[in-house]
Amino acid sequence: MIDQKIFERITRILPVLQRADSPLKRDFQQVAVFTRIPAGRDVFVEGDRADAIALLISGVVRVVLAAVFVLTSVIAFCPLYAPFKFSTYKG
């Protein structure tokens, strides 16, 4: 359960809660959990069961796709580097 102050903060961020009826707001407040996650800590990892959602109130989330790293290491090229004229090719 989240306290009223946190609930009001989340409500300002989520317009859907601003328009929700009282029972939905009450249910959300009772089942939601507010957590501070330290920098560098995984929130979700590949293969996790999807039984929750994370709402970012402030901060930055880095999404890492292992397949991209494997592919770019095999072909020694990353298309995202092209606009910056950066290359990892050592040939």
C-alpha cells in the first residue's frame, strides 16, 4: 500500500488516475508498492514473469538487449555508430 502523498504524486503523472472513479483509485493505492531502486540495479531481466509493471517517476532507465551486443561483436559493426562516424572494426 502506498501513502496518500505518494499516491497524489503518482496521480499527477498518470492522467488515467486523475479520471478514475473512487473504487479504482482506492484499489490502486492498496495494491501499489513504491520502491526506490538504486542506480545499476536490474528492475526486470529477460525471462522474468510479467506479474507487475514499473512506473518510473524520476530517473533514467537503460534497456539492454543482449542480442544487439552479440550481433555487433560478431559482425564488428553497429548501425547506431554510423551517424557518429564511430567504428569498432579493427581490420
